[in-house]
Amino acid sequence: MVTLTAWPAVGYGFSNWSGDASGSANPIAVTMDADRNVAANFVVSCFSLTVTINPAGWGAVSQNPTSNCGGLYGAGSIVSLTASPTAGHFFGSWSGDVSGSSNPASVTMNTNRFVTANFTGQLHVSSITMTKTHPSGNDWYARATVTVQDALGAVASGVAVTGVWTKNTSSWSNNPISPPNTTDASGQVTFTSATADCTHGNDCTFVYRVTNLTKTNYTYNAAADVGNPGTIEAP
């Protein structure tokens, strides 16, 4: 009994056996009870590589080698993929037939492949403008207008802003965590505190701190914040 194993060269695939062996099983066993003549038949085998940029325009992906099979890749080819973000964006991860965040990454072309390069943007607080109002009695409110920008310094709309109010750096019975609220076309959103009893004998320091910025395809870069938290005193 002899075992035969067909090994295709790059760009080719094993098809089938002929002569004194048949079928496409690989490897295959041949019983040597007589002289045998066996042919291993190969075919040209090329596969496509489709790369998608997400979001479109935020980066590019180079392929090395470019192609070696008439615009496609021969079976068994290993292709290196390198993601390059555009200004103000960052490479995040691969998805599809490649996973993880290694850059460059490689893919083996033993079938048609589909790969997505996912890029991200970054958001930060560019300012918090604090104001106060005194509607009646000893009650004071503070308002915090938060402005959000991206890594290029452009205002960012549609960003969910989450933050927290404190008063006099200690626990405050009216100290709610603000619900996520979304920046407008100018990249701004305003939060209003609960009231506080603030008189000249009971001065108040209102503080608003942003704790998170959320938007699809973006991450919060707190290290780039300016003026976070915002502070104002009353009365």
C-alpha cells in the first residue's frame, strides 16, 4: 500500500487523480498488486481579495504583493495588509477574514477573501462654559455648556455627553448624573444643575465634569480635554 499526496504549487489547486487512481481525495492510497500508473491533475486556482474601508474616506489599505494571478491571487499566496489612516483618524481593527488590531496583518489566499479595515476618530472636550442664575430666594442654578471637538479641531455634532454635577466637593443630595445628551450642529450641549441654597453665609461651588463622550466610530480622548471640569461659585 502506497500513500500519494498531491502538493499544488502557488497559483494552482489539486483537481483529481486519473489512471490507476480516481477521485479527488487527497491523500489517496494505492494497492501495489501490479504495476501502477497514476496522474495527479492540477488546475489554475486564483482568488479575489476585497478590502473595504470603514468609514469610507478615513484611511487606505496597501497590499503586498499587489497580485500574482491576473489581478487575483494564486492559491496559497500570503498577502500583507497595511492600514494607513487619513489625518485626524486612527486605525482601529480588522474584521471579516482578518481579525485583531495588528498592523500590518496578513491573510492567506486559499479562498476568496473579504477584509474590512475599521478606522476611528477621537473626541475631546474643548471647553466648558459655566454660568449661574438666581431665580428667587436663596436658590441658585448653574449651567454648563460643553463644546466637543474631534482630533482635527472641528466641532462634533451628534455626540452623547455624560457628566456629573457636584457642589462644594462633597456629596450633594441633588447630585444627579446627567443623562446622555447630544451635541447640536455647533458641537455644544447645555446641562443645568439642581437648585442649591446658596447665601453669603453658605456659598456654593458648582462643578460639572464630563465623564464620557460617545459617538459611533469615535473614542473619547480624555487626555486632550480642555477646561474639564468646569467650575463656578455662587452667589
